[in-house]
Amino acid sequence: MNRQRVTLLTLIGLQLLAILACGGITITPHATGEPSSTAAASAVVDRQAKIPASAVKYSPATDSAPPLVTGGEYEKPVPVPGKVNTAGGEDSPFILPDGNTLYFFFTPDVTVPVEKQIQDGVTGIYVSTKVNGEWGEPERVVLQDKMKLALDGCEFVLGERMWFCSTREGYEGVNWFTADYRNGKWQNVQIADFNPEYKVGELHITADGNELYFASDRPGGKGKLDIWVSNKVDGAWQEPANVANVNTADSEGWPAISPDGNELWITRNYGIWRSVKVNGEWQTPEQIVSPLAGEATVDETGNLYFVHHFYNGEKMVEADIYVAYKK
């Protein structure tokens, strides 16, 4: 398995694809039933305390394979300033269009298997806001009721709604859920309205809410993971179409659409690639960042956020959120 696919969020994302196809883990519930109508608010938790004392905080100065950009559009990638990154694993960034709110996935020890992460009390989705140009102390986004287990990731936010994938009590495998932001907290958690036959992997929905881009190994693609798009008609997601111009025999995943709808960002072969839309058609992607970079997300000014993984030999030891500012 190559490094691109051995990411922290892949531990959830690949399960999502595999489990929808053939079944998988089941968490024994304390109580079964429909998702709770109200999830807890965001909470400050001491994630630093869960990071092993032996963990090494990597930096650009100690990075054996720093991410580099091609062309002259972007400045040199750097870790996001502020309190987001730690010696643990920060992954799966999602930036809101205004560039002032950053969601990401965190786990304190990248070597711990998923079935133990779910019980550590800190692994999950976090949110940080920008203050005076730096990212503040992140808060955990709690989407499960007290005394019930859940491992949430794959977060995507559009307006007052979040889509996220989760393995949680009462449900077999990994499923997509939605939550609504009301009265200062995320609540009303429900199963997402995706047809299971579509095998929806990591996703992005366009600003108008009418196009769903996602990664999947569903039949009919060019090989491995491909990018697919489904249009919403009369409130229902239609049969997905393969976005043929951006796909190859390799894996293409983690799609992100720019706020203006004219750029499609994907992860392929340890790097980040961008396709632009010309006359309504996506063009052949060009690589923008490599190596060991993925899961792009872009704000309305064009700044590019992504995850960068640090390796010690063949072993992934840490992950941070990076940004390449648009010149």
C-alpha cells in the first residue's frame, strides 16, 4: 500500500469504501436506535496530554521530504501558524471560504489502530478560528451523545450543515451522517441521504449544493479510486458520472472544489493536483504540490491548505496541516 493511502483519515476513508462494499466492523451499542436529535457542543479538551511523551515534533527544518510547489502561483508551503499542529497527527483539513475557520481531524498517536483511537477520548474532528493571523486553540467538535462511542472524520461544511463519516454505536461499519449548526452547537445528527449503491467516499459539495463530488472504487471507473459526480435533482442525488478527464489508472481521491467552482483539487501519487474548468469541462489536472501532500482545501482568496506527512524511513510518524499562500 503506498504512502498516499496510508494517511490518518484514510483509516476512516478506506474503511468507508470497503465497508460499504463488503461489510466490516460493528461497535456493540449501549443502546440501539436512530441517531440522537441533539449532539453535544464543541468542547475544549486536552489533546496534548494524550500525545506520547516520546513523540517527536517535526518541522520544516527536520523534514526529510518537505512539500514543494510547482510554478509561480503559490508561496513555499509552511505549517499553519498558531496552535493547530502538535507532535500528534493533524489531518483532513477543511477551510471555510472566508479563510477564518479551519476544521481538521486529530489523533494523538498515528501508530495506534482505529479500534483503540475510538476510545482515547480525544481522537476526532476539531475546529480552530483565526485571530490576528494565527490559528487559536482548537476545540473538539462533539457529534455523539455522552457515554456513547464514535470515531468521526471526513468533515465537510456547507453553510449550517456538516457532512461527516463515522463509525459509531448502533451502526455497522462506517456511514455518512449530517449535523446542523443551531444555537451555537452542532446537533440533529442524521444518516446522510446518499444511496448506498453509489459507494460515496470522501466528498465535496459545490457552493450551490447541487453537485456532489466524491472518491470511489465503484464499477465503471478507470481503476482503483476515481472521482465521481452526482447532481441533485428535485432533492435527490442522481446516478453518479465518472469525471473522466481527471481520472487515470492510479487512484484519484479527496476532491475539493474551489469556492468559485472553477477548480477541482484531487490527491494522486503522493501529491496534490488541480484541474480547471474551461467551457464547463474539467481539464487534465496538473500537479501543484508534492511530495507527501494531500487532501487539499482552498479558501476564497486561493490559499491552499493540505496535510503533510512526516516519515522516518518507511514509517509515517506525524502529520501537520500546511498552507501554501496564493501570491
